[in-house]
Amino acid sequence: MAHVVCSYCSATNRIGDGHDAREARCGRCGKVLFDGHAVDIAATVLEKHIAKSDIPVLVDVWAPWCGPCRVMGPEFEAAAGRGEPAMRFVKLNSDDNQEMATRLGIRGIPTMIMFREGREVARTSGAMSSTEILRWASRQT
């Protein structure tokens, strides 16, 4: 059984062993838990994903004014489409969540951070293709 946080309403859901996670829906809001899209979330929701999810959480820290971030955005989205439900793909806008970006020690963007079992296990900075994102992420899990 795996615990997965809904990116839309922040409810923690259980997905039983043997169930297809791609078909799982949130028990609170009814939305699909894995729709192949990276959701832009707030700091409080990110904290819940990190603390409560049994699957790895890959965070793309970005800003709308950042050129490399705009280049990597569609690549991160494509990686989410191929990498879910093995891991959760979320985006954190560093302009809208400055306190969290500071707590995470963000010095440059785009930065990806992999969390597993409530802890940061890896980070990297700079734009990547979807293939490079998935390759990097798979080495961290």
C-alpha cells in the first residue's frame, strides 16, 4: 500500500498493492491522482507531499521570468507524462513561494530537488530535456 498526496486538494490517499495507480482517484475531490501533468503547487502543499507521500517527489523550482525555466517547463511536463506514477512531479514557483525557496536553499533556477521518505536525496540545477530529467531522477530513486 502506498500513500499519495493529491496535488489538487492535498488529501492523503492510499493506493492498494495490485491497483493501477494511473486509475486511482482522490477520495476527497475525485480528481485523478496521476494525470501525467506536473502541477504548480504552493509551499504548504509541497510540505505535505514531502512528509506524507510514499513515492519519490521531484520538485522543479522555477520562476516565470527565467528563460531556462520557460525552456525546461515543457520538458518537465513531458517527463511527468512518462514518469508518473513511479514518482510525483510538482513545480514550485520561487517568486510566489520565496520563503520556501529560501528554506530549500535555492541559489539558481531552474533547480530540481528529489525528496524521498521526507528527506532531500538529490538536487541539480540547469535546464534539461525530458530524457535527461528522467535519467537523472531514476538514478536518485
